Amino acid sequence: MPRVNIDGIGIEFEVHGRESDPAVVLTPGGRFTMDVAGLREFAQDLVEARRQVMIYDRPNCGYSDSCLTGNSEAEIQAEVLAQLVGKLDFGAAMFAGGSGGARATMMAAARAPQLCSHLALWWISGDPIGLMNLATYYCGEAATLASSGGMEAVMRSASWSEHFEKNPVAKEAMRQMDPQRFIAIMQKWARAYSPSDISPVPGMLPVDFAKLTMPTLVFRSDKSDLAHTEATSLWVHRLIPHSILAQAPWRPDEWNHQSGELRAGNGNNLFSSWRALAPIIVEFAYETSWTSTDND
């Protein structure tokens, strides 16, 4: 598997399809890896539609390295994504992401808009309950374990488990951290999820949304989804006035349904329905052209 160094962070990635085809970069949510069910199939569907597709493991995910610097985990992931696309010399690529991947994708596009030809976003996390749940799961659990059992207890953290399994070097480096330093970082990262009255997405200010001048497709979330609320998707759409608001191509309660399947032990199916997005984003790219910079 190819690996590239971005500011001292080793990042594992795969590129599928022909080099001459327009590029798409897919970013999943959570700390899920490029091995998550449905992602490679999604990539292959895009390859069959004559797209070159990159999937990759973000910092703190899968085979890539851990990184605990920065004001938030999404900030680190966004900076790495922007630099990775630049290093691989795709030219301008479509940035496409869901859930936590939507957040990192938006932040990366705002940092390097010249590298982003199109933006496609779905399951955008937001609103107080959704954001506080993120802070609890991705920061609170591990910090609480560290406070009671030191870094050895963090090795049992659910949110880090897949990363530690796939990257023993990262696991050992984390084990050697000072627990109080780790807790302080988790406190800082948790604060980054604080709901805001001026922006629906942590890490994005109105000035950042103003930089997203590329053709943008926002998939509307459902009222039943408290992790990625309908209000958040509508707010993002309003902050990107030229964006197109689209209906997601899956059942209205998709997130609740797939989360229930996961809790029931029926595999990791959270993102299996994402393949249905492939023809929609390909059509969107054709309609707006791969070189367009405006969709008014």
C-alpha cells in the first residue's frame, strides 16, 4: 500500500482508476478506515464511470500515523487532506465526504480551494446533541479511561481500537504518552465540537464558507437523524448560496437503521449505502463541468 509523509505524519492511501480521468477523493466518517464496508465499492463504481479515485486513512485512522497536535482532530485531517491532494498532483479534484469526512472535506476545500474542482457533502454532523455526542465518543471516553487507568486503559478505548489494531507502532507510541497531557489534548479537541451561533460546522467560520466557490452538492439530512441533522444540512446550503441541495438516495432513516444494524452485530454497514451516490455525483460533475468555478 502506498504511503506518503505529510508534515511527519505517515499517510496510507490507494488510487484506483486511470491517471487521465478526473480525480475524486473520498473521505469516510468517524475514525473509520478505507477498509470500511462500502467505501472501495463506492470507489470502484466511480472508476467504472471513468473517474480516478483516491481513498486513504486519515491521521488516527487505520494504517496511517497518530497525530495529537492541532486545535482539533478535524483540523489535522483537513490540513493533511489538502497537502496529500497537492502532493499526488491530481490537479483539481472533487472532494467528497460524509459525516466526519464531510467536515474534514469542507475544511480542506476552504484551505486549498485551487485543488478542489467540486464539493459533495452528506451526513454533515451538527446541532448540540450531535456535536456533544461526538465530543463524548471521540474525546471523553478515552480521556476518562486515562484519568482512571492511565494510558494502558486507553488501549481499550472503542474509538481508537481499529487504529491501534492496524498500527501497532501508533498504539505503542500512545501507550508511552503522559496521561495528563493526553487528557489535556482531549479536553481541547472536545471543546472544538462546541455548537456555534454563527456556523453549523465546527472549524468552519462564515469566512471559510465564503471560500467554497466551487460547484457544491449538499445532500439533505433527514429529520430522524440527530447525528447529522436536517437543520445542519440546510444551514450549510444557505452558507454556500450557489450550492445544490439534493435528496439522499437511501431510506429516510438510513443513519438510524444502519446504526442499529451495527449495534446488533450485523457487520460494519454504516456506509454501505454510499455507493448509491456514485451516479448522482458523476452527473453533477458533468452538468457543472470539471473546470467550472461557479454554479450560479
